[in-house]
Amino acid sequence: AMSRFVRTQEPDGRAWTPRSNRGSPRDDKLWLDAFESNSLLRGPLNRVATDGAQVPWHLYRLVRNEKDPDGQPLRREIREHALLDLWRRPNPLMLGSQFRWLMTVWCELCGRFPVHIEYGRDGKTPRYLWPILPYDIANVPSNERPYWEFTLRGKKYIKPLRTDGRPDVIWITKLSCAAPYGYGRGAAMAVDHAVSIANG
């Protein structure tokens, strides 16, 4: 079945938004375009994403057989770690705060945030995290087609599932209550009619 859409643009260039429950590549593209040009959509979502991106992150290690004054397992903060380095600078083009901002925006609009993991020379240690535009995912692994297929920064990739179990793609979704094992559903989809009317 084909997805339903409202108009994506008025003659004067004002954006409209897609109406769909399926999260197709076309839907994703329309939602991201609407975010760039629709103040009703961009304003509140940008605020939420910006606030969330600035939240400080900490890494802790549980100390065996030790308790804190409240009787809870003792945690000791780790200030230097490869995971923290990756989270502060996921790739050479993004700061950690920019990466997390993008993650929130994409999840709220499209319901998902796919990320390609680039491993170091050992093939085991993550070196960079690269966001993949939701509409640039051509194939999600299945029994019939056990590989990822996507386009990233103009280059096409086909990544068979690794035998060591390490993922090449992290599939972060904003779960849909009606379809928790699906592709995710952004909260913005619930207001597409209101955004469309506001542009009229």
C-alpha cells in the first residue's frame, strides 16, 4: 500500500509534512526537509534536542564487594576511557553534542537513528560513529538478505553480518507502542496535521 502525503511545499516555498505510518524512505526525507523549513516543527524539537545534547555523561565501574553509605554497590567514576573519547568525538566531523542533537532530531522525526561503526585496525575496537540518513538504508539484515546495505556520504556500502557478533550498524529506534519491533515512529508524526494546517 502506498503511503498518504499532504503537499510537501506551497508555491511560496512554505513546507508541508508527510502523513504516513510506515516510515518509508520518502517519508523520512520529507520529515527531515520539513524540519529545516517549518518553524512550528523546528522550534520545540530543536530546543529539546539542544537541551538533551548538553547533558553531561559519566562512566562508572562497580567496585566488587564494596558498598556506599546507603548500602548500594559502590561505583567509581572513570574519567579516561576509549568509550568516553568516542562519545566526546564520535567522528572527525562532529562533536559529541552535535551527534546527540542529531540523534534526538532524527528519532523524534523518523523514529530511528542508524549509525555505522567504523572499526580500528584490529577490526574490534570502534574508531568512529557515522550517522546514516534514515532514508539511505537500502536493506536491513534478514534471513533472506543477511547484510546491511546503505549509502554514507555518497559511498555505497554492503556489510554482511559479522561472524564475531560485532555490529556494523547500530539501529537506534524510538519505539512505537503499536509496533515495538518495527522501524520506530517519531513523535512528530502525531502532529503532522497541525503542522500542515499551520502552513496553510
